[in-house]
Amino acid sequence: MEVILKYFGDFSETQTAQFKALEGLYQEWNEKINVISRKDIEQLYTKHVLHSLAIAAICPFLPGMRIVDIGTGGGFPGIPLAIMYPEVDFLLVDSIGKKIKVVQGVAEAIGLKNVRAIHSRIEDIPQKDFDFAVSRAVAPLKNLWEWAKPIIKKNKTTELANGLICLKGGDLNQEIVDSGVRPSLWDLEDIFPKEGFEEKFVVWVGKK
């Protein structure tokens, strides 16, 4: 929890309590449904929560926005972002039902009113009016953009135009070439100068 407070502050008592509760909740759920590796669960706040909040460091969301988390898994980056932005609506989507069960359980336990989690393929959701899609290394950039582009409103509500913001790692050169888009990249090591964030990036593709 301390690592979150090192880089982000001004949380309300409710937000602080919600962040603090995540560790115990994910440990409890992980014993029933393995959604986070045992090694990673011990570094939940650095490897999952802080990593998710890198999106907030690049593109702060505004009240009233609608965000979709593509392939949310156990709720990352969606749940940490939803805690940070209680006046933003989040739809967390995953095609694996047991993962959505975990997300729903965690969100309910900490009283997140701005999160809806559904078991679905992203192509099948009816909503087409999101400000941003977020994701965390669930598919190649080409696929993520193919899924995100039809459901994002063309607009500019922040310094960045509406679009896709995803968390990626490793050598992305070929993946970017294959995607056919020209993304902007931010190095996570510059945002969070900590061990473990080497060769990890925030990637943004705007809808033109």
C-alpha cells in the first residue's frame, strides 16, 4: 500500500480503505480461483495496482467519463482505476466467467458503485459510446485496436484524444508494425523509477 501513496496522494478515507482491502481480498479469492500467480500476489500493490495506475499518471479521467476494460482478468487495470476515479463509470469485460466472478466479488466487498463487470467477449457488448478503452497485455495491439475502435466515441475530452490506453511490455517494434497504427509510448521506468518496471510501457492510440 505504501508504494501507492509514494506516487499518488489525496485519497479520501474511503479510497484508502478500498486500496488497503485489496490485498486480503485477492489472497482470499486466489485460494478459490487462481487469477494471480502466487509470486505476484505477494507484490500485489507494485505489480498489479501501481502498474494499473500508470494509466492515470498519463491520462487522468474526468467525472462522467465511460471506460471499458478489455480482458480485465482479475480486475486490472479496471478496479484500481475505478477506486481512483469514483465519478467515472467502468465496464470490466472478460470472456472467462470465473475471472468476472472474482471482479464482482472484490468490487462488491469494497463498495465500488462505479463498476459493472460482465462475462462476455468484447465484440459482443452492445455499448458503443466509451471515452477510452483500457487493457493490460491481453492481446497484440492490432487486436486490441480492432476491438476498441468501434466502441469508442470520437472526441477529445482530455489532453489525449479518446482512444485505447494499454499496458505493454518488451520489444514492441514488430507488434506496432503489425498493428498498422502509430501509437504514443511512455516508459514506465520514467513514471515509476522502481525495479520491475523496465521495458514496460503505457501505449496510447487515439481515435481520429
